[in-house]
Amino acid sequence: MIPMVGHWSDLYGRRPFMAAPQLASLGSLGVVLLHLRIGLPLYWYYVVQVCMSGFSALAVNLAFLADTLSPVNRPPAFGLVLAVFSAAVILGPTLGSHLGADLAVKAAMVVVLLCSISTLTLLPESLPKEARGRPPTSPHARQPLPAWRAVTILTRSRLFITLTLCMMLMGMTAEGIQDLLVQYLQLKLGFGVQDQAHLFVVLGVGGLLVQGLLLRPLLSLAGDKSVLMLGLTASLVQQLALAVAGTKTQALAAVGLGAIGSVTFPVISSLKANNARRDEQGAVQGALMGARAVASGFGPIVFSLLFAAFTRSDSPLPYFPGAPFLLAAALTLGAAGAALSMPIPWMVTAAKAEEGVAMPDPPGEVIWDREGPEDLEHAMLPVEARPLL
């Protein structure tokens, strides 16, 4: 569903698909409110969440930024969006604890409603009608694609395949470890409530600093590929350090170091955005988020089974609660190997694309047809490399 939402935003504009997830979140908040008021079973919350999972606001938000920013400014802007989420992780629980459960849910619903209204009425549309393809009356007008065709955008070149593989491996690792981290630290190091509070502060502040402040200078100094490798290396060191951590301080230090790994998502997203046409940004980001969502769904299952296998008293395996982190390190090492072999991406600026300037492709690569029909399905066919004019 996520790839289709991104593709639809290329056809019909960004704003409706930015507001829809916001309005949909009122459903899950409503379930929580009814649980507090009349005792509605909380399993309805998960039912609503599953129904909402196909609408990714983040994918369309990134496409919106890609519409309005130059290629060089996209990575730090994508990082800033994620830094805002990190700030919310710090501020949200703190504010909610002071308001009380009932008032906190009501306040959240009001904020979401105001955000939705402002998105629809105040936020300018980043993708004008003339940039969405040919008029609907044209025989070559772009039509919505089946979901499987929308996803195949991820396999159109070696660069895209490599970036997708990195994103899926890191998504599986992040989701798997996230669900186990607190339980692991409680079991091995005796983390209490105060220690968990410190953990979430380190996670939130680390993400805020790295994505909001450090990403831009790092990109200026080292470039996209080197920053991606730095993030993957930091994540690898974090997983190995957590697997053998013997004290609470060592565990918190490992988590803080791992915050550098948060650069991987904005860098991968911007690399794909910078190698895509203006009218396919939603499809690219949606397909990428969809692939990550699929891999993330397997993460908690695989990691929890491994954790149980090495911690159960009746297990034939030796007691070693750090085993999931070794698996995470192996997956991260695989992502780093893929990134290391990644071809240097050839970025086409919006100005040159609009001027019709043909750009050379990376050796051995095929590119999206930047000058052919605007029809997305036709454009997904590989074309021969063209010489520089």
C-alpha cells in the first residue's frame, strides 16, 4: 500500500496524501480515548494501526521536500525531518506525563486535527499540475499502476538495488533490536525505570544532534557514500558493543555511539531522490518505505525467537542474551559490504533535466528515461546510455 500512496501523490499532488495519515491517526487516538472512558478493549488499537500502516506520511513528506529543494540540500533536510521525530520522542512522553492520560489524548487529537487543517489549507502544493504528467484527456496520460509495478522502480539500476538492500537490512535490524533492547538491558544489566529514562534521552538527543546538526557538515566534508559507510560502521560497532557490554555506562555509551548510524536513512532516501525525476519522487520514496516496512516486519519475529532460544532455561543452546546483537552486527556488515560496492551515483539536477540536457550514466548502468514520454510505466523501461552533449 505504501508504494501506491507515493505513486498516487505523483499523480494527484502531495497535500491530500500528507493530510490523510494525519486524519487517520485520529482513529487510533479515538480508540485510546474510548478505552479510558468506557473500557473499550485495547486490541482495537492494533486493528486500527494495521489499517493505517499503509499510509506513510514520511514517504510523501520526503517527496514534498524533494520537490522544493535542490539535490545538495535534500540530505540535511531529510535528516532534519527525522531529527524532529527524535525531538518528539523526548518531549512527547514528558508533556503527556504532566497532562494525565485523558487530557493528553484529547490534546493530541486537537494537535492532529489542526495539523491536518493547516496541511490542506495553508501548505502550498509542491507538485503543480503541469509537473504531474500529461493532461487526463491525453491518450498518453499517466494512469495509476498496479502495486507490483510501483515497487519495481527499486530494481531499475544497480544503484537502486544496492540502496534498497541497505535500507531493508537496516530496517530489519533496527526494528528487531528496538523491540528487544529494553528487555535485554533489564535482563543482563538490571536496568530500572530511571535507567530506561536515561536510555530514551540518549536515543532522542543523539538522533537530534546527529540528524539535525552533524549531517550537513559531514556530507560537505566526506560526501554521500562516505557518510553512509560511516553510519553503517557506527551501527556495527554499536551492536558488537551491546552484545558484550558489562556495565550500564558501557551500554549507554554504545547506544550514544550508535546514534551516528541514524544518518543512513536520510542519505539513502536523498540518493534515490537525487537520481529520480521530479514527477516520480513519491513513487521512489513510497517504494523505498514499502521495502523497508516488509523487512521491518520480519525483524521483531526473527530477533525475538533468537533471544528466546539463547535465554530459555530449557534451551539446549548456551545462555547468551547478546546473540541477537551479533545477528544485527552480521546484517549490518552485509549492508556495509553492499554500500561499499555501490557505484558512485550520477545526480541530475532539476535545472538540467528541465533544459533537456542529456547526462552520462555510470559505467554499466541503465537509467530512467528522462526525456521519453511522461507515462510512468513506459519510463520504467531501461534505455541506452547517452553521450554528454
